[in-house]
Amino acid sequence: MDDADTHARLVEQGRRLFEVLAPGATLNTVVLDDEAGICMTHAERGGGKIYVAPDLSVLFVASALDFEQGLAAFLAGRRTPLEKFERRS
């Protein structure tokens, strides 16, 4: 992913969604091969991962799945509906 604007959009999407799940979390970003998107990981144990595609669709996986298992599901087209990240009042 060589377009800085695209990368920034993907990171922003991941940060915004993680903010709902874990406000103020420290996040790490992994750029996926073949311009498939990025993976944002919660730096603390048990925080899960959000894979973000170039179209801004996402897959959240709990920490029970390792990076490779989550990546395989993401590349196979599994996605988490964005409504799942809406804050409940």
C-alpha cells in the first residue's frame, strides 16, 4: 500500500472502531501483503484485532484467534457489520 492517504484512511477507520471497543487503547498497525489492507492490534493481551480492507469494511477477531487465523478469514471475505461497533446508550 504505497498511497499515504489510503493508509491514513484505513488507520483512522481502525482507530475509530477500536475507540468504541477499548477507549484510549494503544494500537499497533500491520500493513497486509498485496494491498489487502491493514490489521490493527490492541497492544495489550486479550484486546483482539481489526482487519481493515481498502473499501473500509472490517473484520474484528477476538484474541482467541491468532493473526494468521484472522487474516485467513479476512482474505476469505468475512466481515463484521459496522453496526456492531455502534455505541449503546
